[in-house]
Amino acid sequence: MARSHETEAPTAAPPPRQARGTLGVGMVGYAFMGAAHSQGWRTAGHVFDLPTRPVLAAICGRDRAAVDTAAARHGWAAAETDWRALIARDDVHLIDICTPGDSHAEIAIAALEAGKHVLCEKPLANTVAEAEAMVRAAEAAAARGQSAIVGFNYRKVPAIAYARQLIARGRLGALRHVRATYLQDWLVDPAAPLTWRLQREHAGSGALGDLGAHIVDLAQYLAGELLTGVSAVSETFVRERPLPAGASSGLSASPGTVRRGEVTVDDAALFTGRLASGALASFEATRMAAGRKNALRLEINGELGSLAFDLERLNELSFHDHTEPAPTAGFRRILVTEPEHPYLEAWWPPGHALGYEHTFVHQARDVVRAIAEGAVPRPSFADGLQVQRVLAAVEESAAKNSVHTPVPS
């Protein structure tokens, strides 16, 4: 279990001195998310008219050769091998955390106490207690003019942001149902190796935190209301996996035997929920759906109509207006590429589609603007804590529903 952050309040550091017109970014982590965030920071100032320009000041990782390679590849001016040294740099004003969940709380709280702004990847932490400590640190930092943001990048898909506008304007009326699924298949093969994402001490949970966090956040974001209760089941289909070369399981093995380690997180989670208004919600998150690579789908049904979104067609929304006459009513396709749509004013002419990587450009844009304007950043650490509480409730419910006793015939 991660160390407690319940310590006496430290002396708050003054906000870092910032070169006029620039925001020095320091990033911890350089793998998949590190590459995606790097692209976002590198591109945002070239596309959008920003009040301050993001500067890729330094990137951090434990492996000197690997982090130097990442710095050169992604355009970072310097590299560090200790995140504490990264936080101490005068040219770093914002710490971007792209590490496994077990280090989020420690790094984020230290950065906030040092006077830095923070962007932290989702899920916010591995436990509710860690997330609560992060929110307390963020609230104290906000009083000093600092921002703390959690990286739910799918909010930054233009079609998702536009769907939120339509729902907020009442186009669906009172909501009845929210359905959300996030399906992947990279763990279908039982020979897939044991990585940190399959170990509770590092990842916190499995498909639930990795994928479920996204769809829980999107459901609450789109609906504009919070989940008030859940009922869940989860399963780990493959309970042991081969260890990567060079890894140790702590178990002895005969020469030539493939060493294996225990999977300590879920492979899949299914749960239902109720929103504050009484609308019903259902969720499915799995990394065992053969043939589904990154299939995120949402549908929202209301008294006046419905909206549906599919990440594999991320420039589109399906919209049904139930107030239209029945002979002509039906789902219609909205191509979300017009300059009036969210984020699209700075991109290409209508009909020229965007992709996954643009969500991180939009995230960087929103972070820079929130910091410059002193606005409340969204999604905030408080938003991340709310999702963490839902994930914890799902795990608690799934544990109670884990008995596999056959029903007598």
C-alpha cells in the first residue's frame, strides 16, 4: 500500500518564476502516454492562438539511455532520471505525470507543494485515499494560483464535446439511459506477458481502471450528473501469465520452464448504475474482447431523442430527434468537422477528419488557457476523485457478487 500523505502541512513554495509568454513543461514518463502527451504539447501552440506557449523543458525516466532517446525523438530540451530533480528545475512550471498509478499521488502532491501546476493521467490514483490527498493538495495549491488537471482525453474529442453541448441545451430532454462500453483484445492470448498493468500494486485495477475510468467519466460528463450507486461483476479469466524476460516472480522454476506470475487485477468488469436524476446506466470494460482493438461506444437516450458515439468513427455523432414525425424520424449522421464545432475553428476545412492524437492537442490547449486565465481547470482533480469513488464502489460490489455457486435445477 502506498505511503500515507497525512502529514503536517508543508511550507508552500511560491509559484515558479515563468518566462513571459511561455509555460515550461516537465513530463514524467515516456512510453505510450508520454509520446501522446509530447505530441499534444509540441503541436498545440502551432495550431491554436494561445495566451502562453508550451515549451518542452525536460522529460524524466529512470533509464538514462531510454529517456535520452525519448527526449531526442519527441523534442524535449533536457532529460532527468529523478522526478524530484525535474520538479526542482526553475524552467519547469507544470509537471505532466504519465507514470503508472502507484506513483501519481506522490509525484503530484510534491509538485503542487513545490508551486508547480500539474496534469496527471487517469485514473487519478490507485485508491480513494490517495485521490483524496491529491484533491486536498490541489485545493491548497489553487489558493496560490496553481492548476491541477486530470487527463481524461476523450472529453476532448470534438464529437464528444459537441454531444455534451446538445445534451446541456436540452435536445434529449430528461435522460433515461446511458450505455457505455470500452472493449479491447490485447489480453485474449494467455501467453501475453505479465506487465505492470496486470499487477494491482502498480495499476490499482485492470480493465476497470484502465478503460472503465474513461467511460465512467464520459457518462457523468455527458449527462451532466453523477452516478449515485452501482452493482457489478468482474472476472480475471487468465490468472497467471508468463513473466517478461529478466523479470522475477519470486518463485523457483526448473531450467527451461517458462516462469509465470500472478495476475492480480480484473480482465473485465460489467456494472450497472443509477444517475442522480434516476436515469439508468450500464458499463462494460474488458481487455478480452477478441477482435476489438480500441472500441469505445456510448449511447444516451432521453425523452426527446438519442445520441450515439463510436470512437472508431470519432468525427461523427448519430442523433435521433424523437419530436420529428415518425415517417421521417430516425438516426442521422452529424459530421463534426465544422468550424462551429468544439476545437475545430483552428483545424482544417469542413470534412477533413481529425484523429486520436488530436485529443492531446486539445487537452494541452485547454490546460494552457485555464492556467493563463485563472479559470477552474476541467476535468479537475475533484472530477478524478469522483471517478475513483465509482471505481472503488464497483470493486466492492463485484467482490460481494463473486460467488460462483450454480443454481440447482
